[in-house]
Amino acid sequence: MRKLLPLLLATATLLVTACAPIEPWVKPYEREHLADPIMAIDPDPVSSSYMDHVFEVREGAKGATGGYGGGCGCS
Amino acid sequence: MKTVVWQRIAALALLLGTAAVHAGVLAEDRADVMYHRYQGGGITVQGPSVLVRKKFGESFAATANYYVDNISSASIDVVVSGASRYAERREQKSLAVEYLRGKTTYSASFVNSEENDYKADTYSLSVSQDMFGDLTTVSMGYSYGKDHIGSSVDPTFADGIERRNYRVGLTQVLTRNLLASLNFEAVTEQGYLQNPYRFIRFVNGPGSYALGQEVAPRTRTSNAGSVRLKYYLPWRAALDGQYRFYTDTWGINAHTAGLEYTQPLWNRWVFTGSYRYYTQNGTNFFMDLFPRPGYQNFMTRDKENSPLQTHTIGLGASYEFPLGFASSFIKRGTANLHVNHLMVNYSQFRNLTNFPPGTAEPGTEPLYSLSANVIQFFVSFWY
């Protein structure tokens, strides 16, 4: 039981905190670096989709190339 | 035949890449005009691409893209089949619309691609959602594609492909300097999945070979998962690392790893350098030389289905030019040059260019490799 106690405590803490709203751990005013254009996930869609095409034509693999589903919430 | 690949990429780029990067706020209005050129392995492909994106109020946006490939090909496949250099043109038009409501972005797109022996239409839907104080963006997407395939050498040939793509993505702010992106995509394809212009070869008597039609399964399902990390370095530079694993029901397993470094300099310039490594094994039914015709149900000698490795080195430069009098209607403008050098090494596919049947013991010809240069020059405007 003694060994289980920390585990039970951890689980209980997790359950309690899971109900609380999640506090953003990177505040909006701390996102200056993420908002820099050099940090854009896909800065040039015309170019990245073209390169994806070049590779897919010559290789067997495809998909999950990213660019989509992005978002750093830094706008 | 290149349409197959391009359709899906165009749909993805239009539908998701341009819009969802900053879900919660629609991306800025922009226009891109590009000239692209690929040269290598006996093939030259070049043409323009024009993309225009415009917001209507704060909730709606539309993106249109017009893209052309002018192809001149005497690739190893063309040469070995005995055909002569050919030229063709492919045109692609696409339109995407987005609607932002609260923290949710809904998107729909249509892509049409046409060349003389291939026509393809793709319809896509997606939704992305910002959550947890905008630290997390989750997205889902679905595409349906229908291809109509013909043959320039056999006017009676007609077949098709039906394709469905399922995508989920997650982008996460990890620290004030680090972004992570996870993506997963499953693709199911049904129909004519081989290439009417590619041939297998088989042993045809002692010391010689002959060519025959390849036969591929009529279904293929693939799964790909990728992870990407982008880190802001203290001296204002960015480091981007990516890895992707791919597996499919034809037996291909592939790994892709990439690293890119971005460095702004002298106020108006941004330079990038990148390296990408790719490796795959071959499909279960690939052989460079089959022992006899009809050796097994499915047979291919498509080099894209063979074991191969690709190394790619890329350099890019972007210059933000002064706007002068245009600053009243343009926010920002850049001129960009990207150059990539590809080296593809095939570990089973052999180079038969100088070895027609009867000139060498089949299976002893040198292995094939190709190198190619890819150039993109484009001008971008944000307004």
C-alpha cells in the first residue's frame, strides 16, 4: 500500500487538475519569436507544394508532408 | 501520369497549407508568381505557377492557383522502351474557400488537372480548431479524387482510379522558441495503379532479355506519419527538423529525414540551407529481371517501386524589395530563388541505356542513378 500511495496521489492530482481549464504556458506576449516570419510552418506554399510534387514523382512514399494542420497561435 | 501525385499535393497545399497555418485568424492576402524548372535524368519540366489569395471580410477567404508543366522527356524509361523523346503539357486549376467561425476554420477545395492522356478531379474538405489558449491546433481533412486514364499509344485504352485521403494534424507550441507539428495521412486507391508506359523485363534465352507489360494490384493503401520541430535560435535564426515514416500494402517502407536552417541577414535578406535524406525498400513484386514472362501475378520494374535512396541539398535566398510608390497598396514584397540538387541512387534498378538485348549478360549492367537540378524563382506580394 505504501508503494501505491504516490501513484494514487499522482492519479488523484491528475484527475483534479484535468477538470481545471488549461493555462497557456506560453503567454500571448511571449510569442514574439514564434510570430517571426522565419518561424512560419509553411512560409512559401507555392514552393513547398512544388517540391513535394518533385519528390513524390520520383519516390514511392507520399503523404503527411505537413504544411497543413499548422498553427502556432501567434497571430 | 504525373497528375496522380500532383492532384493530392495541390489539394493539400491549397486547402490546408495556405489557410490553417494561422487558424483562428485567416492568413494574409498574398499573390505568388513562380517559374519552376526541373532538369535531370533526360527530363526537363518547366512552367509557371500563379497563386492568388484574397480575404472577404474577416471570415471568408478564397485561394486560386494556376499551374503548368511543360514536359520534354527522354527518360531512361522512354529510351529503354524504344520510344522517342516526347513533349506534353499539363494544366492544373484549383480553387479553395475558407470560412472562419470563432476558433474553427472550415475549408473546401476543388482541383482539376488535364493532359492529353490523363484527367483528374479532386474534392477536399477540412476543418481545423485552435484550442488551449491557441497553443494547439488540431485539423482533420478528407479528399476524394477521380482520375481518368488514357494512353497516347493505344486510343482504345481507358481506365480510372478512385482515391480517398484521410488526414489528421496537430501543431503544438511547446516553448516560447519551439513549435512541434505531427501529421498522419492514410490513402486508399482503387483502379489502374500501374503505368501504361512502363515495362518489366524477363530472361529471353541465354544472354538476352525481352520487355513485357507490368501488372500491379488494383488496390493500394498507405499510411504515413511525420513529426516536425522548428526552433528559434537566440541570434534570430530558425532550425527545422523533420522525420516521416511511410508504409503501404505493396510492401514499401520508407524513411524521410530533413534539416533546414534559416538565417536573416542585412535587414532585407533571408537565406536558407537544407539537406534531405530519403530511403525506401522496393515493393514485394519488384524485380529488375524476372526469370520468365508470367513469373508471378504481379510484376513491376517501375524504378519508383524499387529500392532507392535520395540525397537533396537545397539553397534559397529571399530579398524583400523596397516598395516605393506601391507601398500604398502592397504591404510587403519579396523576390525568391530556390535551388535544389537531387541525387537518386537505385540499388537494384539497372541502367539498360547502352545495353539493348543481347549485348550483355542480363543482370550485370551497371546500376542506375540520376542527378537533377530544380530551380524555382518566384515573386511574392502581401497586400
